Amino acid sequence: MAPDAPACLITRPEPGGGATAARVAALGWCPVAAPALILSPLSMEPAPGARAALLPSAAAIPALAGAVPPDLPVLAVGEATAAAARAAGFTAVEAAHGDAASLAALATARLDPRAGPLLLAAGRGYGDDLASDLVGRGFAVIRREAYAVAEAPGFPPEARAALSAGQIRAALFLSPRSARVAIALLEAAGLRGAATGIRAVALSGRVAEALTSLKWKGLDVAPRPDHDALLDLLGPAPSPAPRPDQKDRP
């Protein structure tokens, strides 16, 4: 990554924000961490009767790993979450295609509702639509809160400085809530106008809808709701504009 590489705002929280930043840096961008949400693992009660566990987010993995045996089948929302589950020691992991609808479809394809209930490990206040979808498909669902979600009180100083200086050329948004919170943080910091110089890159149409209250330089939507598609859409960093003292050199 060049010292004067264009900057990309990373609104994804940990766990996962650092991994996204590393891949953004590999594309030649200067990643600037600006998590819109703060995720905190919770202690999760065991679910001994569960036939399989569903992971709509990698943030649920720490709590799940402490509550169920590693050989319990795990269905993850996408490949990145599946990889994180395998790294945590789970041995029977399959990945859906990046959203809750495909996760429910994977459960239907792989599991028999008569074999036992599914454990849905999700964030506090999340997972209602997925649970309803699963119940509609005939599954019994055991819900467990795996992590708490809080809104960030503000952008980190580095992110505020980069936004104020007009250094941010692109920004990644992975959920509707983080998009809405990021906009609120921009407005609270008096940086609403910074959006006009930023290309917003959204994971899905729902995320893009949450971004429409600001005028962005561009608003692009990934063709699939997964991490790889988002980064492919971001693409390599554009070449930095030459400094005035470099123009017209032979």
C-alpha cells in the first residue's frame, strides 16, 4: 500500500473489521477504521436438544463455542462466517450465500424438521425474521442471545480527521443499522457534507436503502450479499493524483 493511497472507511465492527481492513489494504487502499457498532459477546445457555446451530453472524461464534460441542452441525450465513466457525474448532460447517434467506433455505435443504430443533445464535434484538422463516418451514427454533450490540458514540479520531480533510474516497457498509448509525455519526460531527466526495459501497439493497438520506459521490450495491462480492465491487484503489511538484516531469 502506497503512503499516499486513497482512504477507505471501514464501518464494520469487530470481530471482522480487522479482517476487512486487511483485505482492503491488499487492494491498495488505506483502510480507516470507523466501526458504527460495538459488539460484546454474551454467555450463552446450552441447548442440549439442538440438532444444528445457525450462525447469521460471525459475532455469535465466541458464545456458541462455549455452549455446544464442536461436532454439532453448524450452518453459517456465508463463507467468511463459516471459515471463522471452523477456525473456532467446529468440524461440521456449511455456508449459505450471505443472507438470512439463503441460510433458511440451506437449513431446509440439509435438515429434517422432525429430527429436532435448531439453535439460532444471534445478537440481542436480531434474528426475528430468520426465526419466523424457519418456523414457517416447519422447524422448532431455540433462540439464544450470543452478543449485545451498541451504537458507537462517535468516530475514532483518525476517522474524523480523514473525513474532515476529505481523504476518504470510499466507504464500506455491511448492515442497514450500521449504515444508519454511520450517517448519524457524520451528522453529529458536522461532517454530513463529506459524503459528496465518498463512494458508498453497500452489501445489499437493504443496506443501500439506509444510505439514501445522504448525497454520496456514488452508491454501489454488491451483486451478492457476501464479503467477497463487496470487496470485488470496491475494487483496486485508484492511482493517487500526482502532486503539483510531480506534474510534467520527464
